[in-house]
Amino acid sequence: MDENAPSLNKLRMIFADILRGYSICEFKDYEFYIKHLSHYDATDLDYVKEKQIKKAAEAGLETQVDKLKELEEAGLWSTKEESQREDLESYLVNLRTTKSKLFLSDDREQITQQIEGVEKEISDLGIKREELLGLTQESFADKKINELYIFNSTFKDQETKTPLFEKEEEEEMDIQELYELIRAYNDKLANFNAMNLKRMALSGFFLNLFYLCKDNPFTFFGKPAMDLTFYQAELFTHGRYFKGILQNSKNRPPDDIMGDPDKIIEWYESSTNAQEAMSKVNKEASGGSSIVGASRDEMQKLGAVDDSEQGIDLMKEAAKKGGELNMDDLIKLHGH
């Protein structure tokens, strides 16, 4: 497990914030409340972004397209580099798709290294591009929208009714104070990153509740899907995904990866592909069969060998439970 992963208690606190729909943040000598935004909030800000782009144009800022043309004429950035960035992004998608279809650990590791290399190339090109572009209509609008996100989601009260700052205070705020506010805001919401939400979706305290709601967000959160905050919707989606993995996989994931969402996803993709490959081999061969390059230990971990050889017939056990097994059933069957 990642040594930087938050403690179980920390995950519980983040989960509580997600359920409430807000977080408490300390700033200087007082506290304020950060409202977790929803799709409705984001739509409102999209309208404002169009106004900000128009304002930037009136102020004489260039569009990104025009600035790229100037950079090319000056020999600082070329269409070749722009195409290279787009090609790398397409290549990255293909690499990830290829990885999802592999099951041997050596093959997946090789692809993983390629993915990391391509990601770095894309990142380096992106940094260079942004530095050369400087301030454009689009980046000006993005900057204003980011500030507006903060002002629109910070409140004095936990009911999130009283804005932290009045409009006049927002407009007259010292740039240093604004940067400090942005830093405090970002530091707090950094806890709600995708990896932590995945970890939460695999935690016992979440799954125990999630299994009771029968995949119904209204039952879980008490409101329609369209009213969910981004974090609530994302957590619920991860919950359904990992529940499906734990119920549908032939074997239980190895204990040493149970706290690592990425490794569980990788294990599930690998085991599914291995089982499909083994099924194909069995159809084409009689008697004992195996997959070239895979050790028996690896195939057992991936669930590509007959579980009856391990003393458990999951198909029969599933039939006893109405056709499917949940995570608790799998744990009991494997003696955990």
C-alpha cells in the first residue's frame, strides 16, 4: 500500500464531509465553510466564463489560436510540436487500452513504463506550451473562473447561506490575501482527490452502507442524482465499480492489494483477460493446458485455473446465493 495513503480515520473524516456537502477550513485566525459544488453550480460558471472571454477580448488579449500562430512565425512553437502533443495523447490512450487487455505481469509492467514515459513527454510539452502562450483570452477567463469558484463556494456558516466575502470585498481584496485564501482552499480540497475517493469506495465503513442502498443514489444520499455534488457522484460511481469487481471476479483479490484501488483494477483486468485466454486454450486443446509465459502461481492469483482444484467451486456457491456472491461471501469462502 502507498505509504502516503491517508489513515482510515482520515478517510472517515473526508467521507463525513462528502455526506454533509461541505468542509470546514481554517484561514488565518478564523474558520470558514467550503461548499462542495454540483453540476448546477458548474453550469452557472460556464455562462460567466463566456462573459470573461468577451471581457478579455475587449481588453486586447489574443486568443490562444492567434498566439500559437505568432509563436510559430517567431520559431518558438511549431505546428509539428502541436501535432506531436496530440499524437502523444492518442498514443497514450492506445497504450492504456493495450494494458487493459494484458494479463501477464511482465507484459503489463513493460507497458506501464512506456505509459509513464509518454506521460512525461506530454507534461514537458504542456509546460513549455503554457509558458510560451502566456496570458490569452482563454487563460484569463480560466483564472477569473477559478477565483469565482472559490468566492462562490466559501461561506461563513455551515448552512452555506452567508458568503465569506461581500462583492466589494472580493473586488478590493489584496492579491497576497487572495493567494493565501486560494492556497488554504486548495490544500483542503486536495484531500478529495480521485485516489482517496477510490480508497474510500473500497473501505469497509463505506461498503457496509453501500451494500444496503442497492445501487440507488437517492437511497444512499437522500437526493436525486442531479442534485449530488461532484464528490458524491464520483464516490458513488467508484462504489458501484468496485462492488462489481468484488462480486463478479472469479477469485478474491490478493490481500496485499486490497487497499490499493489501482492495483485492484489492474488485477481485475488481468484476471478477466487471463480467464478468457485460458478458456480459449481449453477449447483448442484436450487434457491439461496452460498459457505460455504464465507460471501456475500467477494463473492462480488471476483466477485462470480451475477453482475446484483449490477446494472451492464458486459457481456452486453462487447458485446457493441466488446467482451471485458479494464481497462478504467471498471473504468467508476464502477463510478471511
